Amino acid sequence: MANKQLHIGLFGFGVVGKGLYDVLHTTPTLQATIKKIVIKQADKKRSIANENFSIDADTILNDETINVVVELIDDADAAFDIVKTALQKGKSVVSANKKMIAEHFEELLQLQQENKTALLYEAACCASMPIVRNLEEYYDNDLLKSIRGIINGSTNFILTKIQEEQLDFKAALSLAQQLGFAESNPALDIGGFDAANKLSILLAHSFGVITKPTGFIFNGIEQVSLPDAILAKEKKQKIKLVATAKKLENGKLAAFVLPQFITQCDDLYQVQNEFNALTTESTFADQHFFKGKGAGAFPTASAVLSDISALGYDYKYEYKKIFHQTDTELSNDFYLTVFISTDDLTKIDKANFEWIEESHNEFNRSWLIAVIHAEKLAGTAWWRQEGVSLILCPDAIIETVEYKKISKRSLELAGVV
């Protein structure tokens, strides 16, 4: 199939939009040109001529010669209106707005089906790392057992600086903002919302599960303390914000985004700064490891460019996992081994734990290692409060069957049975 001519209408000319413009103009083999760019502020000084810009969305949406809309704005609500209208008008769309896609996934899927057009969003998940299309194409028949990885470059950069340079959280965040790896309002990143939105999208392409981030447990890194990082270093481990989805023995799916201690034998151990990485495990191919930059203008723009190029060949997601494997559902029926540190032990309700494996009381920070049922995390908020840090231990998931074996053995050793 010949590569068709693409006439692009671009929404947004921020870091990624400008990066795309620059990358597109260094890729002459791609038959794609930006016809118009819609921006929010008309009087802002920009590096290219004013005639390229408009503040009227209709100059793109009502232009029948524009066949591709690229949406790169921050406002998720406005982005949805743009994407919805573009799809209804039969235009193909490329988006990097993970919040918009996660919140409206089901409706966006229906719009693609009804209007027989494509919405591609590789850049929405892991910037330069081509994971969505791999999940769509390579693993369409090979049954996935799990996906697990670092899918937010900002938090990984912050945690790297805390651990490697002994910076406190505020100093590490400030540095990330100065270098452009974190927004001036970093709440979506450090609160875990960004990673949760990305996992929500990845769940659809890997396991056929459509859910919003409210459908699984997630948290960010705001409460990870310098003492936590020092302890990790003493144990020759690192702390990473890890997104996990794993098929349980009962056929259901465990999914969560939480900080986790990573050992040296883990592929994620050497993933530093703004890099993302994802490990997939499948029935036949075993394990694959993907790594790439998860933040920055050109890494994100490269993923957008890849989607634009795919549209030249009329590529679209087939969503095979959704349409042909509809029996997978999320579950919190599993246990987790967790490390919890606190500045005040009265903030921790020990009644939530199945058992406590280790406990240390120190002058200004106390910590313990315990086993807890995931539903206890989903249904309570004590572990999110200021002064409490919850970090998963390595190999944290304990399935119900395994838990019963461990519990029985513990009782035997205690002489109870």
C-alpha cells in the first residue's frame, strides 16, 4: 500500500508540539505537512511565522483538506472535545493526552468504530518507547501473563536524584522542573495519576480490560522519604514507582501502581533518570524488556511522528484483546508484602495486616514489613496520609493459594496446629 499524503492540523505548540514541528521538518521522506496550528494565546512570541497559527479550532476541524488531527494540549476536557469532533468528521487523530484517553476510553473506542477512522496514541503511554503497538501486534495471540514497569519519567528522575545524590524530595522535584522533566504543577506525576492513566490504557491493549484509574489501587511518590532511600541503599536496592498488571491463578487480573523496592537482579534496577521501561511476560515468548526515554520534547515527538507515519498506511488499532477476550476482570483478591515507614506509629492501624514480619522503632522514623490483603489498601486511606510511606517489597504479590500455605506453615511453626 502506498504512503498517502497527510495534511495535518496541529493543536498545541508547547514543548512536544514544537518538537514535532522540528522533527517533521527533518523527515522529508514522510509525506506529511502541517497546514495549520491552533494555539491558546495569539500574542505569545513563537519561533515560526504567525500565519501558521490560529486561535480558532474550526480552522482545523472544518477544513476538509486536513485529514489528520494531532492533539498535543494539556487540557483533557478540551482535548476530548477536539478528538471527538475530529473523529466524527472522519479525520484520523493522533493524541498524547493520556488523561483524556483513560477517562473516555470506551467512548473513544465507539467513535472509532462508528466513524471508521483511527485514533493512535503511542506517545500517551511511554513517550519514545513503542509499547502500545507491540501489545497490539506482537502479543495479539501470545497470552500475556504480566506487564510491569516504570511508566512515568518525572517520578523516576526524582527518585533517582533522591537515591543517587541524597537530595530531599523538594530539591529533587525542583531540579526535575528546571530540566523540563516535571510540570510547574507536578501533582499528576508525583501523585501517581499520570502513571495510573497510562496503566489504564495499557490494560486495554494487553488484557482487554477497560477501566479508569479508579478501578485499581495506585499512589505516587510524595511520601517516599530520604530515610526510605537510605535504607534501600543499605540493602543494595532502589525505589521505583512501578505499574503492575498480573494474571492471577484464578484467571482474574491484579493491577496497581505503587512505589516498590527493586533488587539488583531486576531489569528495572538500572533504569535511571527520565527513562521508562516495561517487562512483559507471556506464555510462549517468556520475557521481553523495553526501555526508552519517557519524558522530553523529542522522545515524545518521535512517538507522535511514528503514529503519523502509520496513518500514511491506514493503520489503526484492532483492539483484539477487547473484542475477543472479554472474560478477564480486575480483582483485589491477593496479598501484598509491604514496607511501611512513619514519623508516628499511631498513624498505622496494625489491625489491617495479616501478620507483621519485621518491626523497627527508631528516634525519628519507625518502620515495619507486613503482609496485607489488597482490598484493605483499596478500602482505607491511612496509608496515604502525610508522614506515612508505603513501599512494596520485592516479589510483593502473594496469591490466595500461596498465602494459605504460608499461613498454615506459620501456625505449624508456632505450635498452633
